[in-house]
Amino acid sequence: MIRLENLTRRYPGSQHAAVNRLSLNVRQGEFCVFVGPSGCGKTTTLRMINQLDLPDEGRVLINEVPVEQSDVITLRRRIGFVMQHAALFPHRTVAGNIATVPRLLGWKRARIKQRIEELVALMGLETAMLDRYPHQLSGGQQGRVSLARALAADPPILLMDEPFAAVDPVVRQRLQGELLDLQQRLHKTIILVTHDIDEAIRLGDNIAIFRHGGELVQYDSPARILAAPADAFVERFIGPDPTLKRLGLLQVTHLPRHDVPLVDEALRPIETAWPTLPSAWRLVIDQQQRPLYWLSVHGERLAVSHTIGGRDTLRQALAALVHTPTDLLLHLDEQGRYQGGISTGSLRHSLNGPQAVS
Ligand SMILES: Nc1ncnc2c1ncn2[C@@H]1O[C@H](COP(=O)(O)OP(=O)(O)OP(=O)(O)O)[C@@H](O)[C@H]1O
């Protein structure tokens, strides 16, 4: 969908290229994250995709058509741009900000009003906020309005330049989650720029890692970058504990099912179709598959204290396992019914075995 071919940009007076012979393909519906240290050419690349800056060499193609063949109106209809630090127009209300591109495209007032109402609902904004000015909003609210403005004309492509840099870590995490939920519904083609590798790992289907001088070092899925960094620079950039980060990418439901030793309320063993994790403890479950208590081979009883849900990550599972007295963690569904068991061994297997994160 977006193809960069040998894209090169040298600013006058600078010895090094800001972006150097960059070639990259972003598929339709892909969430691609550009990451790298400050000044490595990420913003310059986004600006060239959006025609705010022109390459000295190479070209940008959208759906195989070079962008320079598109007029500004077509480009704004196709590409929503979320600028660094939200960058809302300070003298326009929230409604005025959101209406920017629809007005540019000459939409009728009624259509703009209807679209603003849709976006308010989509982004979880309050209608009362529409008449306020940007300085009357929190950082998180400004972020949402900025995204609503970028989505106003329903463009298939979203370019986002450090959209969460100005908000505190708690709000950032929430906005990241909201963006992922939104993407599941909207299926845009997204390029997001950040210098935060953890943000890149959480959001990206693919991550492009740049180094100074606008050189692309590795372009791959987060799991493959963590499992097989291209060189020492990438290794340093992803930082310590790549294994924990890999575990953070997988949900409990992705693990092949294992069972703990199971017995019914009359302590009769329950056979299952899945491999059983070795343990001196047996889990007593009722007829509705709800866990009742643990029973040791010596008849000792233990309450069920640590459980995990299917949507939790394997990193959360590992953290919980550290605290389980039985060294077994129970996976329960939303109704509290038993769905399988996890041990440190089965987690290790998920990283190294045939279904390893790759
Ligand atoms: N208008 C400009 N004129 C001259 N040099 C520029 C201009 N804009 C950017 N540069 C230089 O080009 C290089 C790449 O800048 P760019 O803003 O693309 O990097 P970045 O990776 O987005 O950085 P950051 O993460 O700090 O935003 C830097 O060395 C920067 O100083």
C-alpha cells in the first residue's frame, strides 16, 4: 500500500543525509512503527510520505501511484496526520479542530456535524467538550481529539508522529490500548513514529528500526526482532530482558493447552485429552469445571489463590507463577471455569519449543 523506494533526503548544509536510500513496504491494514534514536530521520520520512517535504532522491508510492502525482486534496483525503504533541490549532474549538479536513474538502455543514458526532462516539469524547479550546483539555484528551481530527475524513492511511510523547506513562498506556482497539475495528494502514521501543513492541505488526543517518537496520515483527536482533545496535536498542518482552507479546490463549492433575469432588482422577503437567498436587474441580482446592499426595489442602485469564500475557503468567505455592497456575475463563494449567516449564517450552515465538 505504501512503498518507499530509495528515499533520500539531505538538508542543505548538513554533511549526512537525514534519510538515506530507504526502501520499505507497508501492506494495507498493517500497523508499522518507526523507531530509533532522536534525529535518525523518522519525522523526515513521515513528512515525505505526506508531501510536506520532498525527497532529493527516490520516491513514495501509495497503491503503486507516486505521491507527487496526487494533488493536496486527494492526499488529505487519503492520509490522516497526527502531529507531534497533538499540535491542535489553539484558536479553534475542539469541533473546529476536528472539522479541519472535512472543511478543506468542502463538505456541507450538516455532513460535518454528523461526522463530528460519529467521532465523538468512536473516540469516547464528551459532547460538552466540543466547544472548548485545546488549552482547556488534558493531555490525554488532546491526544484523542488529535486522533479524531486525523480520522475525520475516514482516510485509509494514518501517519502518527510521537502521538503519546507529551502524556504521562499511565495515560500513554491507556491511549495505546485505545489505539489498538480502534485499529481492530477500523483496519487502517498506520505508520507511527516513536523513540520508545516498548511502545513499538506493544503496537506494531512490524517495526522498522533506524539508526543515525536515516539508515534502516531491521524491519521485522516485534517477536522476530526480540528473538533475533540484526546486530549489536538493535540488541542495545531493545534493551535488557528481551525474553520478558517476548513473553509480553503472547497471550495465555496462545499457549498449547496443558492440564494439571485433576480429580472430581469424590477424588476420582479425571482423564483429559491434553498432556498433564507433572506435580505432587491435584486440583479438585466441581461439575461445572470450577476449581475448589488443591490436594497434595499427603492429603494436605491448599486454597486456589493464583489464576489467570486467556487475554493476560505470558509475562503476567510468569509474574503470577513466582507466587504460586504449587508452581502451577490455573487458566480460568470469564465464568471462573478451569481451562488448563501453566508451569514455568510450559512457559519455557513456548519460547524454545516448536511453537516458539518467532
Ligand atoms: N528543516 C530541517 N533543516 C535542516 N536539518 C533538519 C531539518 N529537519 C530535520 N533536520 C535534521 O535531519 C535529521 C533527522 O531529523 P528528524 O526530525 O527526521 O529525526 P527524528 O528521528 O524524527 O528525530 P526525533 O525523534 O528527535 O523527532 C536530524 O539530524 C535533524 O537535525
